[in-house]
Amino acid sequence: MKNFLLHLSLKKVFFIIILFHFSNLYSQSGNCDVNTPYYLVDLSSSIDSVWISPLVVRDGNCCGTTNPDRCVEFYITMNPGTIAIRFSINSGAIPPGSMFYQVNCGPQIPVGDAVCLPPPGPYTLTFCKPGGNKNTYKIEAIPAPYTDFFYADVDGYCSIMLNVVGLDPATVQWTDISYGGLYDSYLSCTNCLTPIVNFLPDHPPYVDYKVCGEVLTPACSVSLEFCDTVRVFFYDQLNVSLSEDTTYICEGESHISLIPTVSGGLPPYQFYWYLDGSILSNDSIFDASESGTYILEVRDSTYPSCLPFFDTILVNFAPLPTITATANPAEICLGESSDLTVSSDIPGTTFSWSNGLGTNPNVTVSPTTTTTYSVTGTTNEGCTGTAVVTVTVHPLPTITAIATPSEICLDESSDLMVSSDIPGTTFSWSNGLGTNPNVTVNPTTTTTYSVTGTTNEGCTGTAVVTVTVHPLPTITASANPTEICLNESSDLMVSSDITGTTFSWSNGLGTNPNVTVSPTATTTYSVTGTTPEGCTGTAEVTVTVHPLPNITATATPTEICLGESSNLMVSSDIPGTTFNWSNGLGTNSNVTVSPIATTTYSVTGTTLEGCTGTAEVIVTVHPLPTITVTANPTEICLNESSELMVSSDIPGTTFSWSNG
């Protein structure tokens, strides 16, 4: 069903303007003398205004009249929709004889007849007549032709009749100017005063119809054409729905609100609620408190031109459901879930959980905090019941495990300690470490220990702690050579299998990895290597010190005379010592020498370990003396004597003579 609204550019409204008191005004137009009463008449407010003067006595002359005529003057402005005016005597004694009025001192017009005047003026109207009687005068505006307007429904049982007034029927023509005549077919006729607008499918939102024709007005002696435009709006069919045929007042409720859905038609709407033939309310929403069949009548703004719409609804009473909600389990640990279940004592009940859990009677939840869930059960009659169920969420313990120290060297130990933010938490270590919160470990490699804390509510948390095990360095120390003779030196060297290891020697040798030592006795040197992680390893190296042999060399005799020989002998305090004589005497421990001069013999003794000792022995060679013997005389006679004298080139030479 379609509705439409007819809008007009001109609306027929009647106004009567009655002036109950005026000040005395006198002619200002120049058409009358100064004694003539003068009135301003404003007819511009509407097309059919009526103006009535106060009680007045005519006086003075207008438009060339003379005594005994007495006149009254009116200055008139018109509405653009006015086509003529009519002047008449409204009250008071009517002067005898014929009566005429003039407009702008023009032709005489019988009083009571209309005169055709193009709007809006102004015009000067004068009325002159002998006599001094008091009268009130009426000036009426006569409107141009106009079209009526209606509100109507055009769904097949309600249509609209357009109407134009004041035109010659033989000259009338209606035309669709919105779509170039496309919707002229909606009109029952296009050349009549009252065409009917019919509803057709696929209509536009509105159509502007233009009507033109010649004006029928006796006051006008010439033919005038009048045109106006009417806009016809089409609206959807008035439709009312109460959504259900039957509804219910639930147990414990005093009423149920009946809320209609209204569409189409022409607002505003009027509502009429009935029960058992009696009208109950005119409100759009009605609160029903009794059972029975309610009738709703809805009228739109086209009523009574168009029929109202009716709908009915049956109201009954219904019980509330008993809703039962459970949680299994009712207490959970954070991160766990609980199954919520809801049931009703009324079959067919549907459910709706709070918290966005949907409509399933069985749902699984995993709240992060203790949460109360509300579930509403709705019966087929729309009655509701509510239940709540609480899932208690116990927090997980925050388990903190530490190792002191967290880094150790191989063969060291670390103390593991665990704590919880929840009192009463018990602990269980992995790796078979038991349940004590404090344990000591000696891992051989880097090891991660896991510990689980369990609260009194059975909620668990886990922490891990890693003990990093740094390997001990393998320290290698060497001596080159490893065996020395007394007073010799050896180069000690140390290395590690771990880069960055630093070293510290015993015996005050410092931190250099390469040191030189000269021990006086066989000595063991200890060196400690420390890795960047502080782990240490130790190595030892022994430098064996062999003693030097004590070499003893003798000469027998130690002094000889030139040409004699001496026996040289050498010995050592170390068995196995071998000897080597200087002077090319060889390696024998006993050698015989015959030096020609005092000679020092050096002999080197070398032990089995290669250690050497040296000794020297001097064989002193004395020169032979040069003996000079003289006889003085060298010749004698028997029995004579000769003095023998002996001398030597070596002082202290002693002599021994032969021959006794």
C-alpha cells in the first residue's frame, strides 16, 4: 500500500482582520481633500483577507465630487495571490439610492460588486454619498484560482483526488513536469478539474503535476491564465507489527510492554489499544497486565481518507524457569579450565551466558582470575531465570631458583636455593635432588636443574637454574733440559689447553710462561694455570742437578830436573769420571811427562752425566847447572898441588867432588 502527500504552492487559509480602534486619519493620496477620512488597508497577509473598518462618518470630497457628497478613502495593498477586491457596507444605515465606489478615481463600480485588480497595488478606493450616517465598511480580497490539497493513501483502497478551483473546465490541463509526462498515466484524467491519482507499481518518490487553465472571475473582463504545481509524494504502505501472535506475562511481573513496529504511511501516527471492545490507551507502547486478546489500531496522517491498520496479540501468564548452573571443577589453577553446565526445570529453555560465552548449555572456560559467570535461561514463553556459578582461580606460584655460585669449576660445588611467592609451597627438584629447598650439587658438566613448586591448592610453578661448569685447564710444564750440571740453567715452559690461561710459578718465578732457572740441587717446580673463569690446574717439572766432579791431579815428582820425567795422576770423587788431559796427553788417568820447562798440566774430568771438573798440576823443571871447574895451575908437578875451583851458573849450587 502506498501513501502520498500533496503539497501546494498556494494554500487556502481564511483570515479576517477586524480593526476595533483607529486614530482619525485624513486623506494623504491627493485624490481627496483634507477632511476626508483615510485608512490604510493591508490585505497582503493572505489571498482572501477581509478588512472591516471602524465606525466612521464620511466627510470631504474625492475625485471631483462636490457637496452634498461626503467621502471616505482607503489605501489598499494586496497579496500576490489575490485577483480582485469587493467593497461593501458592513454595518450602519444604508444610504438611499444607488451607490458606487471608485479605484484610483476610475470608473464607478456598484457597491457590493468586485473589481479585478492586478496585485499587489497599492490602490486608492473612494466611496462618496450624500448623508452623514455612521457606517463600518468591508473590503474583501478575492483569491486567484487555487488547488486544494489532501493527504491520502493509494494502495488500491485509498486514492487521492486533485482539485483546482476557479478555472474554466474546458481549458484545464494537468501535466507531469518531473519526468516529461511519463507519469500522466497515473491521473484518471488530464483535462478535468478533479483528476484522481492512481497507484501503479515502480512509482517514483514523487511527481510534480502542473495544472493550467483560464480564470473564471466575473470581476475580470479579460481572459487570464492560471498555472500551479502540485507535488505528489508516494509513501510505503502503512504496516504495523506486534512481532508475535502470542506473548506472556512472566511470573512475578506486573505487566508486559506491547511494543509495535510501525512503518510506511505518513507520520505522525495515532494509536488505539483495545481489550474486549474497550479502548485502553492512545500511547504507542502499552503495558498489558491482564490476559486476553489485545487489538491495536494505528492511524497515520491520511486518516480518515485512508483506512487504519489493525493487529492483534494474545497475552497469557507463564511461570519462571529455575536455572541451575555448576562448574566442574569449581576451583582451578591459573591456566586450567573448568566445564560450566546449566539446566532448567522447564523443557525447551534456551540459555545465554554472560562474558560472551554464547548459548550452549555446556561451555568450557579458562578464567585468569576468580570469575562469577551469570547465565540466563529463557523459556519458549520468553520468561527468564538467572543462575550464577563461580570458578575460583588459584594463582600459580612464582618459583625463583638461584645457584650460588652460578658458575663453578670442575670438582667444585654450588648451593641451589628455591623460593615461592606463595607461603606453604613445597618443592621437588629434578635430577633426584629431593624436596629440600636448599641443595648442594657437584655437576661435572654444565647442568640445568628444574624445580617444581606446588601450593596448598595444588597449583604448580616451575623454575630452572643452570650451574655452568667450567673445565679445569690441563697444564703442561716442561724443562729444557730436564737435567743439568751444577751452575747450568734450564728453560722452563708451561702451556694450557684452554686459551687465556694465566700462570703462576712457585719458587718466586713469577707469571711468565717461559722462565730460566739455575738450581743448585735437583728441584721440582710447580706452576698453576688459571683460566679466565678462575679454574686452576697445576703441573710440576723437575730439573735434575748433577754435581760437578772434584778432580784431583798430582805429579810425582812435582819437580824435576831438565831431562827427567814426572808421573802425572788424576782422580775424581765421582766414579766413572773420564779424563782428558791437555797438552795432548790423552785420557789415561796416569801419564808420564818429561817437560823441558816447568809446565802446568790441565785435566778435565767428565762424569757419566756429562758434568766436568778441572784440575791442574805443575811439574817444575829445574835447569841443569853449568859447572865450571878450574885448576890453578892446571899443570903441576908431582907432589905439587893445584887449586881446584868449581863454580855454577846457578846460585846455591852445591858441589860434590869425585875421588872422595
